[in-house]
Amino acid sequence: MTLTRRTLAATLPAAALTATAAHAMTKLGQPKRPIVIAHRGASGLRPEHTESAYRLAVAQGADFIEPDLCLTKDGAMVIRHENEVGGTTDVASRPEFAARKTTKVIDGEKIEGWFTEDFTLAEIKTLRARERLPNLRPESAKFDGTDPILTFDEIVAIARDETARTGRPIGVYPEMKHPSYFASIGMPFEARLAAALKTHGLDSRTAPVFVQCFEAGPLKTIRSMTRAPLIQLVSSGGGPADKPGVSYRDMTSSSGMKAIATYADGVGPEWIMVVPIVDGGLGPASPFVHDAHAAGLAVHPWTVRAENYFLPPKLRVGTDPAAHGDVDAVYRALFAAGVDGLFSDFPGLEAKVRDRLS
């Protein structure tokens, strides 16, 4: 599939913007039903962050498609989960790029491979995507080598093309990846993304977009540059790379939620922070959603995956780690906890549960 000039020029009708905002943002009114967020597209079924994965996600019922943003040498925003691309592209098999392999320290971790910031956009565009987890997702791996690497502009074009095709609003949910690292090498993220949001008409409180980041400082910085809704990502362990000594657990206490609400519109927790795993199964919901909503924050947990490998022991079916377990139980528990949206590698499975409950 290719992106046409018409697609790139397409714009969402005002009614579509309003419809998306009406069920997406807690601060602008409680959602009618949770939004389905396609994590890297339908990444359980196609190589992540590819046009194939994103279009399949929309066909399966996703409301938002999620691109992770990294920067190239010439400042283009390209869609990769990490700036190291050895695990998700064919770069290792490309002799012309063999000398680009190197070792870097990213957010305190030493990583060896090939990095987006060492390639121009033209060079990145010659690479082809590969499945990250071929042993768990062999059907997806059959599509290795099919799709090129996308840019943020192309993601917006896909969302608008799918909006026109389906007649329902499809939003984008970009994440700034490692912004402090990119700033340290002279490539600050925030102004680039803010400018792109303006270019694409996504710089408003009701635009079909959320901007997310695990770091707090970049969200505070971009807050002054855009009116787009912002989401503070948090994990069950560790803390933001730009705030050594600060833990995500402290940030999401009831008082911490109020602090997040001074610069963000929502919080994106690891899903086990909302529904903990207890004795190998799902325990009662935590106070997370209540505390976030009390602070005026939407809650969009990440990321539910269907394979046994990623599920609590009591929800696994059989012994094959790649086989699907009782993932519907996770969706039901999170929706029952009152989340406003949910990330999944299998948006079609999530949408079916959401729609049955709605």
C-alpha cells in the first residue's frame, strides 16, 4: 500500500474531531466508552509500526493508532519503538551500513546496534521492517521485508485516509522516545513535534491526538508549545530518565497525580498498576483510576498482549508461550476498573470485549 498526494492533503472534518474528543478526554467530559489504542498498530499480527499494522488495526476497530517517534540525522521524525533499529529492520543484512554499527549509552543503558540518528531519512527509507518477536509471532514474521519505515507525516496521512474510508474518526497517539538523550546530542524533540502538530491541524484541545512520554520534563516543555492533550507514561518500577531519584510509584500517589495534572491531561500506567497480579491471577483493582480521575486525569493503561508468555499464570491456556491465553479476562478487568482507554497489540480482541460491555 502506498500513500498518495490526496491522502497527505486530506483533513479531518470538524465533526470527526468533536466525536473523537467527546469520548477520549476525561478533562473535557467523561468518555462514553473506553478508546481502543492500537499499540504500534496491530503489532501482534504484523511487524510493528508498519502501514500494514496500522491499517489492520483500524479495520479491527482501533480508535487511535500509536507511533513511537525517533529522530534521523537530518531531523526527521521516524516511527520506531527505539532509536536502535537492528532488531526491527533488515539493517544488519545491509553491507553498506555495516560500519554504522556502534555502542551507545541510552538512558543509562549500554546498547549495541544501529541508531536512527546515524542515518538520514533517505537512508532509513531503504530499510524494511521485521517482526521483533519472531518466535512468539511467526505469522507476523512472514511479513518481514514488506514495509518501509514510516514518518510521522505518513502516520497522520494514514489516520486521515482511514477516517475517510471508515467514516469514523481515527486519531494518532505519538510518543516522544528518549527525548533527553536526543537533546543531549543537540536534537531536542519538543519543538519539532509541536511544529508538526500545528502543520497537521492537531494543535487543539479537541484534536484527535494524544502526546505521550515516560519523561516529565519534555512534557512540561511541550505544554507551552501545544494545546494537544498530553499523557504522562509511568511504569510499575523505576522512574523517568530525566529525573534521577524520582519513582513512578511516588509520581502516581494521590498527591502525585495532582502534580501530574498541572502539566498533563492523563496518565498511562503499566496495566498491572490498575489491576495487580495476585497469586498468579488478577487481583482486585487498585485505587489508581480513582486517584487519577479525582485529579482530573484520564487513564490509558499499556499494554495488553494475548500470548501466554505475557499473561499471568492462571490465565494461560496450555504450555505453548506463543498460544493465546484468556486475554479477555484482562480486558474485562481493566474496563471494569474504569479506564478511559487501553493499549493492546491485538486491538481487534480488545474492541470486541469493549463493544460487548458497552
